[in-house]
Amino acid sequence: MDILGAWKTRWGIGRMTYTINPGLYSVGCPDQYSPVLVTSNYKLTVDKVRKNLSGRNLWVLVLDTKGINVWCAAGKGTFGTEELIARIDQEGLKEKVVHRELILPQLGATGVSAHEIKKRSGFKVEYGPVRAENIPYFLDNGKRLNPSMREVSFPLFDRLVLTPVEIVIAMDLMLRVFGVMAILSALGILPVERADYLGLIGAVITGTFLSPLLLPWIPGRAFSFKGMLTGLIWAVSYILFLYSKGYTGSLQLFSYLLILPSLSAFFSMNFTGSSTYTSLSGVEKEIKTALPIILAALVAGILTRIISLF
């Protein structure tokens, strides 16, 4: 396992180039009777598959998904029927094995037409488990699985490891915002206080870390709504803290009540792309509904904060 590479990609460092070349790879010493597993060319995915196949002899057919994991690539169409058929031909798979069976990850099913692959390539598609660690059980038990191995879960650890890249993306945006705020403050155009920066940083952490971490326990279905609730808790807590420190400007404090939950909601909504809780259509619907509300509240909050300075 490439521990350093995996850590870097979790923090968004070289994420889009963390790939391996598509093609046919051998694990152990496979022969013409060995199983053929199919996966994406996102290196983190390939490494997980290979780690769980230690001591076995089989083939791994890696598709060109542009460095995207199986689940996301299936939704985008890169882990799909055409790519799989083309890869079978390019790698001469029919000459490598005598059987005509392919084992695909279950999360890739949305991008693949099994009957079309059978018709055009002669290979039958079988779907393995959701998680790579259950592949050995699948292979050793006649390609059968316990029902739990077919279920898509999103436990605490899975959510936790996805938060670093969300934090990096959010902070990259906010550093630009902070830069503009600092310039305006230095020019005397728009005085900015330390309280403004701390409030915004708290909203980023709430939306990118606390909301995903507490996801199952926060009321509501929409990620934006969940993020708004956690952001509201942060805003109220922060306002009470500032009030205890002598901040009495009602407009300034009210502006935080609009801005901070809006930012938290926005960054929480971004997490839908990392989650198994939502479908593509559900994500699109939420964005269309929530984004205008978030923007309206954010603009209203910014205008209120500007007015409070004069």
C-alpha cells in the first residue's frame, strides 16, 4: 500500500493524478482459468483491491475512469459499458482466459449494461460485494455473499476520512475571501474585525467536518438543511460568546446569524458528492432548491454586516 500517496490524496494533494495506467494486471500467477475482476484506475481503489487479494492468483482489468473511483465514475459514465467492452478488446482478454465471466464491483452497476456487454463481448457480468474486503469471501463461497455485504453503508470512519479534502477545498476558497477582506480593511474601505474571521472559520469547520461527522444524528434529509442546523448552533454559540465579551452591536451579531449558517449549509451540501446517502437526481434537486436560499441569506448577511460598520 502507498500510505503516503493515500494520505496526500485524502488531503487533495495530487488527487486528480493519483492514477495507474488502465490495462490488464496480474495478481500472483493467474492462468487461463483465473477469475477476472474489474475496477477503476483510481490508485486508492486499485490498492485496496490488491491488498485484499494477497496470496491469490487472478486478473484485474483496470478501466480508464480518469482517476475517479468506481461509484462516482459509474455516475459520470467513465466506468461504463463502452469503456469495458473496449478494454476487453484492447487487452485481448479472450485470449488470456477460457471462461467468459467478469466480476464487477456492485457500486459500478449503474454505469454498466450487463446484457449489452454479454451481447457484444461474450462476457457475462457478475457483481461482487460493495467493499473490497469482502472479495475473498465472495470468491471462496461460490460467488455468494451475505446480505450485509450487498448493503451500502456510510459509517463514521468512512465519513471521517472524506472530510480532509472537503476542508482543503473550503479553506482554499475562504483564503481568497479573507484576502479580499484584508485588502479592503487595509485600504480603510471596509473595516474588518478579528471576530469576522473567527466566525467564518468556525462556519467552515462546522460545514466540512462537524456536519459530515454527525450526519446520521442531525434531523432532516437534505445535506444543506443539516449544515444549516449545525451552522445555526455555531452562530448562536458564537454570538453569545461575543456578547459575553462586550460585543453589543445588534446588526453585527444579527449578520452572523445569517452568514454563518449559510456558509455551513453550503459546505455541507458539497459533501453530497462524497456520500452514498444521495442519488444524482437528488443532488441536483437539492442544489436547485437550496442554493438560491443560501445565496440570498448570505447576501443579506453581508449587507447587514456592512451597514453595521457605519
